[in-house]
Amino acid sequence: MSYNKGKFSITLLFVIISWSAIAQDQFISLKGGLNITKIQSDGLFSPNDARKGFVAGVGYEYHLGTGIFLGADLLYNQRGYTNDAYFMSDNGSSSKEKVTFEYDYNYISIPLKVGYKSGATKISAFGNVGLVPSILVYAEITEPSLGELLEGKTTTITKKASRFDLAGMAEIGGILQFSNEIHLFTSVAFQHSLTSITNDNYFSESKARHYGVMLTLGLKKSI
């Protein structure tokens, strides 16, 4: 009986040591920031200006010990664009009076990444590439008001626009290591959708894809 207890204790010790070694290569994170996006289209949606939205969520990283790491995030991701409309004057020329229409597309995104971190010093850099599948959770068009000429209103288009989006991404950033467990990081990520927000029931004759830059700041902790 004592032999079995000793064997069990040794096995448990090895499990704890092995888990501790693995845990040093795993991180969870909280991040948030600014998402600046536009639409690339074949003409119908052009020209357009950027929408400034926010992005926030959690992340997970597994480091392989050679500088290479795998990662996945779960983010609330605001995308979209704005479009200016100018009114005509009485003589038929374009006036300086304008209104801005806002097109908002809000997603739950799951970036899947493979990257490389340089060095293990207090300050280091990293870069990664990946794919970003996203599910549309809410979309709307906001039309502004302009006296008697235009009545402001907001129209929900969640059920019209394509519900699934797939984007490619490339990201670079820096890390400040407070301790072996706590790291502060910031990054710049470029994303470009491979799929269109249009479909057979939503501007079927055009293609329009999100693209833009995401600026984030976050904290990660080893687990």
C-alpha cells in the first residue's frame, strides 16, 4: 500500500512540474482599442470615408518555445463606413451643404493567428498573420436630418447584409514585460475582408468588402 502511495505521489509531482512548464508558454489577455474601417467596392459604395468604431475582447496564446506562437481572440468588432451627400443649389450647381450617412456593421470576430516574438527581453516585438471569421450581430444605416429637406432616421439592416465575413489580417506590435507573468502590449493590425457584405437580397449587383486598421492596447498574463 505504501509503495502505491509513493508511486502515486511521484506521478502527481511529475504532472504538476509538466503543467507548470506548459503554463509558462500560455497566456490569456484583455485588449481594446480603435477600429478605423472603410469599404472597398466596385463603384456603388464609392467614394466612402472611414468609420471609427471600437474593438474589445479577450485572447489566448500558446508559445512553442522557438519564438513562434499560435493565438486566438474573441472580439466585439465595429466596422463600416460613412458617405457624404451634397445638396444642389437653386441654379443646379453643387452647394456646400452636406449630410453624412453612417453605415454600421458590428461583428463578433474570432481572429486565428500564427506569429513570431523576437527575444525574451523586457521590451520585445512581435508580428503575426491570420484569418478572421466574423458573424454579424447588428447593422444599421443612420440617415441625418436637415430641416425640411431630410428627415433623420435609423434603419436596421442586420437581416439583409451577409451574416458571415472572412478577412485576412497582418499585425505587428510591441511588448513591455512587467514580470514573468504580466505583459503590457500594443499593436497595429491591418484587415481586409475576402467576402462581400452584399448578397442576392442586399445590393446583389455589387461587391463590397471591409478593410481597415485596428489599433489596440492590452494586458496579458501567463497561466
